[in-house]
Amino acid sequence: MSYHLSKKKLRIIEFLLIGVLFGLIEDVIAVKAVSDAVINPRVILTILAVAIPFAIVSELIVDHPRFWINIRLRRPDDEDNEKQKS
């Protein structure tokens, strides 16, 4: 059986998996490493409250295909591609 995901659905899955889940795991590790806090549901909710806005900025805004075009900047890898063409 073949599944076809639209670009929008794929971006939302990427946002949830990479942005939120990995952000949560990363922040739990950081909290555990630098404090004596017990990881409980309240700490998890606090971490999610911090991780979700960063995930939105990172995954849905900055990684949007037209982000760099809209702010008139080039991606660093675009410069490398131009150098290789020359």
C-alpha cells in the first residue's frame, strides 16, 4: 500500500516530530544536567511551553521554502552552489 502525504501534512509531521518532540527531549536532558529538578508532569509542561514557540519559529517559519526569498536573504548553501557553478 502506498501513502502519499501532501507537503502541508509532511511539514506538520516534521514540526511535531523534529520541532516539538526533539525539542522536548533536548530540554529535558538540559534541565536534568544543570539542575536537581525532578522531571514530573509540571516540568514537562513548562518545557513544552518553552519548546513549542521555538519549534514554530524553527520548523514552520525558518524552514519554510519561501522564507529566505521573502526576507531577501540567501541560504548559506546557495553561495556554495554558485561557487561550484563558476
